[in-house]
Amino acid sequence: RLNADNARFLLLAVLIVLYMLCGAAVFSAIELPTEREAKERWEERLENFTRRHNLSRAELRHFLREYEEASVAGIRVDDIRPRWDFTGAFYFVGTVVSTIGFGMTTPATIGGKIFLIFYGLIGCAGTILFFNLFLERLITVIAYVMKSCHERQLRRKGVLPHNGRRGSGSSEVDSLGGWKPSVYYVMLILCVASLIISCCASAMYTPIEGWSYFDSLYFCFVAFSTIGFGDLVSSQNIRYESQGLYRFGNFVFILMGVCCIYSLFNVISIVIKQSINWILKRFACKCCHRCQRRLFRSRRNVVMPGNVRSRRNISIETDIVNESDTDGRRLSGEMISMKDFLASNKVSLAIMQKQLSETANGYPRQMSSNSKQNGFSGGVGALAIMNNRLAETSVDR
């Protein structure tokens, strides 16, 4: 198990590095020529400006550096609303606790920076907890709706009675009790929900902010995924038409979008985990299997005397080590003594007694085979919450 986890971790790390390298190559090929053209145009304009106004290049660059410092403090050439009034500060703390961090507003004082450290530590943790609880309830709703649709389909086919009682299809009813939604259906539903929210939000941003519809979609993904570049930021002008309604709608869309995209990321991570497991099984070392087969064939016909092991040295560890030898002789049809028979079945009898004792006491709870096959077993953090919810969600009939 440990080796499999290490192999899965290393494979995921390699895939992420390769994914980052490919992304860097693509973005560099797309954006670098535009950056060079923009730099050439800027150098040309700067040279023309210095000649026209008889200014030195050093003085002009010094003035531009001062403007850059003012821009970091929130000063712009065009009129915009104050960054640190109450509404602006509320928008800022929303970007902090949601981990979006647009960067258009940052604390400039030492006291503000110190307060941000402690405020963000508690706020981000609480918001992540809220996202996890939202994901848990979202999975519950999706599982309930999908199970209801599945029951309706079975009733249309005549497998389930319309009154919900057990009849000829009692086996189908029993199997339906452990039915869980597929991870791919959940991912599809979350994709559709995220797309609908993004399209509706873009339809609101396009006329009010003056962006193109594509730029609005781009802003929605950057904001909802908590990437937060800061090149496009909503609700930054001084006045809007229906300003209060627009800011409320902006808050609602960002909240819903972040929740849906966060849930979608967790589901996609499960699909990635399944893909990694498939790759590891697909490209497993065949030499190990061949070596195991050769070792098993070599041990099948080994004849071990029954008095090799002394009674004082019999333990569970030695029984496990020699269990394969005894099984090999049993498969080869050779005679074994009662002593070897009891020694080979010692571990099995102990496990059976333990299972009978746990069954009599009513524990532990066993997971159904469906929950192991649907891809939601295991997980850490939000994945564990989603896995447990999918494993426990069922509708009482």
C-alpha cells in the first residue's frame, strides 16, 4: 500500500511538472510576441515625447516611477471610487477570505499588513470550512435527485412497484438501497451549473462594466477559481446604474461561482486520481508478475517435512511465511499431516473468530462494493467530506 501511494504521488508530481512546462511553452509562444511589440511601441512613444517637450529620458523615467508608486496605492488617471471606504473595504475582505486576491487594493500601512495576517488566517480557514460544508450539502442534493430519477426509471420499466413496496423486484430494491451517483454525473452537473452561473454573470458584467462578453467570461473564471489576476475587477467605478442592486448581484454571483468551481475542482481531482490509478495498473511492471509466477511454480512441488518447525517457535509470523509452502503442497495433491493443516489454518481461524466477534457486537461498519467502485472512496479534506457524504447518502423507502 505504501509503495502504491508513493508511486501515485510521484506520478502525479511528474504529470503536474509536465503540465506546467507545456503551459509555460504555450503561453510564452502566444504572449511573448505581443509583449515585445508593446514594448517597442512604448519606447517609440517615450522617445517622441522627450523630443517634443525637450525633456531628458532620466527625468521622465523618474516621473513614471513615481506614478507607478501612486498606482500601487490606488491612484488612477481616471476617476474611480475610493478604495478604502466601507464598501471598498468590504469588497477587499471578501477577496481576502475567499482567497481570490485581485491585488487592486492592498494595505499600505504596517498596521494594516499585520492585521491582514491574522485576519486572513482565521477568515480563510472559516471560508474553506464553509466551502466544504457547501460541497457536502450539494452532493447530498445531487445524490437525492439522481436517485429519485433512477427510481422513476425503474418504475417505468416495471422493475419497481409504484407503491414502493417490495414485490417481485425485491432484489432491485435491495440493490437500490446502496445505489450511489457516479462521479462523472456529478462532474457533469457541476460543469453545467458553473457554466450557467458564468454566462448569467457575464451577461450582467458586459453592459455595466463595458467589457466584451469574452472578457466577462474570462473574469468569471479568474474570479470564481480564486486565481484573481486583477487585470479585470468588477465594481470599481464611482457610479453605476442601480448601484446597490448591481453590487448585490456581483456579490451573489461571485459567491455562487466560487462554491460551484470549488466543488468542481474537488470532483475533477477524483477523476484525476482514477486516471492515475489506471495508468499505474496499465503500465505495471510485467517482470514482477513473471517472477511471482516462477516463484509460485517452483514452490508448488516443494516437499517440507512436518517436523521442521518446533512447537515452541510457532507464531503468526512464521505461519504466514510458511503458508505458501503448505498451500503449494495442498494444490499439488500431496499428503499433509494434521500438524501442518492446523498450522496453515491458524491465521484463517483467528481472522474468522475476530469477524464473528465483531459481527456479534454490531461493528465495524463495512463499506458496500458500490461505494468502492464509484470512485469516491478515500480522500483528504474536502475529498473526505465528499466521499463520506456519497457513501452515506441514501433515501429511505
